[in-house]
Amino acid sequence: MATQKLYAGAKLRELRTNIGLTQKDFANRVGVSLPYLNQMENNNRPVSTTVLLALASEFGLDVTELSSGDGERLVSDLREALSDPVFAGKMPPIADLRLTASNAPALAHAMLELYQQYRQSHERLASLDEALGREDARVAPSPWEEVRDFFHYCDNYIDAVDRAAEHFATQAGGYRNMRVAAVSSLSNAGITVEFSNSDSLRHFDPAEKKLHLSARVAPQTQTFQLLLQVALTRQDALLEATLDLARFQTSSARDIAKIGLANYFAGAALMPYAQFQEQAQNCRHDLEVLSGHFGASIEQVAHRLATMQRPGAKGVPFFFVRVDQAGTITKRHSATRLQFARFGGACPLWNVHRAFETPGRFLRQLAETPDGVRYISLARDISKPAGRFGAPVRRYAIALGCEMRHAPALVYADGLDMTRDSAFEPIGISCRICERKGCHQRAVPPLERNLIVDPNHRDILPYQVG
């Protein structure tokens, strides 16, 4: 199999700029000519093995950072946006999209933001009867999408917050003492903790300095909420500094992101990076073993596994997604080449949708995307009861997976026949950009294909894809 060439001009320029070197000085340090460096930075040449070794030895660079998933994320997002009917099916070649993502990532992000605002404007016009005459009927970025994209393009790993949480756990004597440590930390800040039979999961009264937690939820949920309050109270300066760097466009997005960062701190303290990575490797990423070992829920463990992207100490690159019963994606992250649809639901052929049919069981799936990449995917339903009769039960399904080359590191791969091509189910990203012709679950036609409609013939679909 031929080795894939690495084009990383934008990241090479970013590295040189951050170090503060001119092209000439940087070229001398990595042992190439100035014209050669210029060609690499403009993606006219791939980054050579010699340069990769020089970057590692001269600057201590984790060279895997040059091939991180930003480019693939951008290409996937651009393809989905350009598949909208507003572009009349004029999809640029995939090579052009990759060139844009590599050479002009800022332009790609700007285009995605413009398209996102177009969609929001279109949705407002669809409900014009409600919007007319309202002073607040202006187009503004969705705070949720703004925050989602922040974590998405940070690889869902926030180094400063992750290390602060790891330090907190170390100072507390280890992750097994998190509940006591969290209460102690809040007590030192003058905050008392009380448990009640309230439906409210967590309520903090800043005037009385009292934290009220529900006594009806699971112990691991209580511990997580205690650590979240520790982040908001004792790590406020760190959270605010991180938010300053993010430069959110709206105050609402900043407020949502702050809660997201506090949640990140809580998960990272409950499952400190180094200890969690070691235990995950030892048990081959068995979610139930990790859940019992760290006193965390299955969902918390799965989400934490998808954040293990610390430079120089990366874990298995996982994708993680959570969907509701309608198939809407409520959480998503991918450190793999698999990218989820930004608009709409996930592929119906994916096993995450079948998890609702088999409560309490892990479902395994071998899958292949249209680009030929194969994955192993694990899915399970997650129920969140309110702890009293008559209260609504929230039901979700989560999926966790990775590319097949990492399958030996997963206990869930044991016993699966991975030698047969037929063992891999064909899944996609979004029907609009999926190139598969014979999919029996297709919801809408692909925009890049011609349709053949024969009134005298009806198959599974009322049309054929040319």
C-alpha cells in the first residue's frame, strides 16, 4: 500500500509564526532550502520525512499534530454545506475542497459561517408570520452551534483545563477521593453542600453560598455536579481566560461555553488523563470496567475517551456521538476521519439507532464509509430517570468507535470476523452527500448524481441514482 503524502502547509506556517522565525531561519533549522520550504508552506510539495524528523528533534514537535483532523473536518463540513440545493448541485471536486482546507482554512471557516447564517435566515423566513414586526427578528449566530464548533475544532481537548483538573485530582490524593475533595474545596470557599429531594439536579445560591444537589440522582452524577461547581468557583480565572482566547461572537455563546468548560473540568478531574489512559489501555477500553474503576457513568467514560488527544500522549482516536429518540444528534465529536452531519440526523444504517431496541446491551458494528475507511462502532442506550414516580425519563443512545487499525486495542473487537468484506455494513454521513446508489434507507436523493425516474418501474426507491 502506498504511503499517503502529507501536505500541511498551513500548520507548518503556524508553527514557524508561533516560534517567531523567518522563512530563511526556519529553513536553516530544518535543513532545507528557502524555496523548498516556501513550496511546502504553500502545499506545492509534501512535508518530507527529513523535515518531520528535524521538526521533532529541533522543536520537540509531536509530528502527528501536522496530520490532525482539522483538514478532514473542514472538507466534510464544506461538502455538506455545498450539497445544499442553493448551490444548484455545483459541487467542486474533492481535490479542490482539500486544497482549500489545507491552504486557506480561514476562508473555509468563513464560508461555513456564512452558510450557517444563511440557514438561520432561511429558517426564520419559513416562520415569517412569527418574525414579522418583532424588533429581535434579526439574524444572529446560533450560540449552541458556535460553542459546538469551538470544541469541534479544538479536537475536544482543552489542554489548560485538562491539566488543571489533573492537578486538582493529584492534590486531592487521587481520583478515588473526588467526592470528598470536591466538598472540601467548596467548603474552603465558604460553600456548604445540601442534598434534597428536588427535581432540580443542581442549584447554587450565591447569596447564601449554598449548593443544593438532588438526592435522587446516581452518586456518580452527584460527584460530577460537585466537581462542576468546583470549576465554576475555584477555577473561574482559568475558564474566563480560555473564553477570552475563544473570542465568541455573542455573550450567550460565551455563557454556554463556560458551562461546557466546567463540565470538561469535572470529567477530567473524575478521570485524570494519565491514570485514565493507563487504565483504558490495561482493560482494552472496556467501558464497564472504566466506569466501575473511576466511579463514572458509561456516557461520561465514553465522552472522556473521545478527549484523549493530548499532544505527545494521544490515546486511541475515537468518535463519540449521542442521539435522542428522534435521531437528532445532541452531542458529537470525532478525532477520526469520520465526521458527523452538521445539519440533520445521522445515517439510519448506523447501529446507534438500534440501541433503543436492545436496552442495557452493547451493540457492536463493523462499518465502512463511502470513502472506503472501515470502523468498529459500539452503541448502547442511556436512560436518565428523574428518581420519582411519574417523572419523565430521558432516553438517549451513544456510540463510540474508531478506525479498524485500532481494533486490537478494544475488547469489543474480540470474536468479530473482520476478514470478510460483507461483515462491514455500508454507512454514510448524510443522504445529500452520500454516493451510495442502492441504499434502501435513503431519505433524499444525492445532489451529485443524476436521477432516473421510470413510471413503469418501482424498486425500493421511486427513482434510480445514475
